Amino acid sequence: MEKLSYILLFILLLAGCKGDNPVAPVYTYQPIWSQPGYNARNTSNPYATKTIMNPVLNGVEEWTFTFQGTNFSDGSQFCVDSRGFIYYLHQDYDSPALYKFSAKGEVVWKKDSLIQWNYCGISLNSDESRIYVVAFKGQSGDKLYCIDSAGNEIWSLPNGTPCKPAIGKNGTLYLYHNSILSAVSPDGNILWQNPSILILYGVSPLALDKEDNIYTISYYHNIVKLDKYGTIIWSYNINDRSAGIVIDGYGNIYFNGWNKNTMFCLNSDGNLKWTKSNANGFSTPVITSDNKILLSQSKYITAFDTAGTELWKTQAFNTSYAAEGIMLDDFDNVYYLGDCFPIRAGSISADGINRWEYNSADMWGTLPPPVLIPQGKFLFAPKRAGKIRALN
């Protein structure tokens, strides 16, 4: 009889595992990204191929790459795939090009003639076979380009607007096109546009939550939440610009005002929860894996919980310079640049202990944020970059 009972129990367990009786998923309150670029590789895709982002241990130079030319536009952002390949648009007026580098700084390929006058963000699709960038060639005007990982153009869409596309679950690109908030299919077809949401040039960052709701800053200085079909859910006026929007695992939204030097926290319904003063307006808050909010405040990096309670505060550098471009590795170690002459780079641990500091000696003027390479490297460039540099 006991043997029969075990057999029946085994049959019941098998029945419970059938596809028509699924196990309910366990909801996680871990953020789907930790910074505006969705990860330290700046892919703009919460669903990009996962890899371990190893710590940068020493903060010493490993390699540099010097570009030809002397007449540069403002800096492109980096984008790094899970194997450590780096995409970067070098904006030399005389010989512009989109580059793909290896993690060791070797040129894999170079696509000539693409350029952007000012802001340029590069996004990566989920299987890393394509990148998306808004640029132009000669007198062609801005286009949204889709380029494969071998450097071949797949398609382009005219009337592009410089921005960094956010990539949704099914590969949809959410971006500004012809200055209007739009959704574009992976094949380059416009799915919808919302003419009431216009870009605030160069400072209309896009973020996605776990349901592919869209968060952005409109021309009228509103933080706007829309569903994935472009319908407005709520709007909150900040009367300011912002460098980026981040969302914690509970759906709270954080951003810094450029001119007000204030960090705002809104709840998931778009209502103000709390603010923090002395925020670095040109930086963006960062969310750790356990929902701590890291903020560049004056010369400090400060950690808060989701209620706004201060947890710790650490001076970013041994000077009074503020931290910019804050990002995290997979162990919540913190990395950042200092906008100074020359540019400095630094790192502190997950509990706010200084790890290392680097003085570049020959670079100044930050604009593009740094990135991490999975092999434990920190990559950065100045504004109007003649050189890029990797630390290990």
C-alpha cells in the first residue's frame, strides 16, 4: 500500500509540471537595469545578451587608441556587446567613421563617412547582430541606420532625429523620429507616432519599465509615461531638463534637473515622493541591484534607500571634482568620471569605500559617459575625442 502511495504521488507531481498547469513565476524587485544605458555596457536594451561584468581592479591604463585628425565634433557614446566588442562613432569632420573595436583596442572594422554633429547614442539589439545609430553622410541628412555586427548596412530610415533608441521586449525601437516620439519595428517600419510628445533637443532620454511602458522628457519639460502603443498614462511637469531617467525595482522613477540641481523621486503613478538638493545636474542617479539609489552630490556620491534615507556618503575624488557617468559592475562596485582638467576616473565599493583613482593627464572635457567591458575594463573618452582609453 505504501508503495502504491508513492507511485500515485509521483504521477501527481508529473501532472503538475504539464504545460497547461504552469508554475507561477516568482516576481523580482531587482531593477532590470542599473543606469540610463540599461547596463554598464550602455546597450540601451534591458533584454540584451547577459554576461558577467567583472570588476575593474587596478585603475591603471591598459591601452589607448589615437584617431587621425584634429577637427572633431562632440563625443559619441560607446556601446559594448557581451563579448567585449566596442562600437563607437568617431566624429572627425574630415574623416568620420563608425568603428568596431575588440576588448584589446584593436580595430575590427571601420565604416567610413558616418558622422553626427553633436549627440550620438548607439543601441544594440538583443542577439547582438545589429546596432542602431542616428547619423548622416555628407549632405544626406540624419537617418536612423541599422548596421549588422560585420559593419554592413541593413536599412536606413530618413528624417532621423539624434537620440539613443530604447529597445523593447520584441525588438521594437522606441525613439524620436522627425522630432516626434515614435516606435519603429526591427525591420525599419514606423509602427506609431505621438505628435504631442516632441524632443527636447539632445536631452530627451528614454527609459522602459518591465511592461515596456515608456518614460521620457518632452519638449515642454514634462516627464511623461506612455504605454508601448504611445498612449499617455501620466505627465509630471519639472520645468527643467534632465540627462536621464532610471527606475527601481518597485517602479519609482528618479532623475536630476539640469538647472535646479535637484534629484526627483516620483512613484509609479507619477506623484512626487521626495527630492534631494545639490544633485549634479549633468549626471544621472543609478540604481543598485538591491535598490539603493546612488547620487552625485557636489563632490560626493551618496547612497539613499527608496524612502530617501541617506545610507552612506563618500567623496568621489581626493579633489573637489564631482562624479559624472556613474555605473556599476555586477558586484555593485561604482565607477565614474570627474569633469576636470585633466579628466579623472574613480571607483568605490558597494558600501562606499574608495577603491582607486586615475588621473588621465592628457584628457579634458567630459560629455559621453564611460562604459565597462566585461573583461574587467573601464573605457572612456573626452568631448571631441582624439583618443579613447581603457583602464584595468
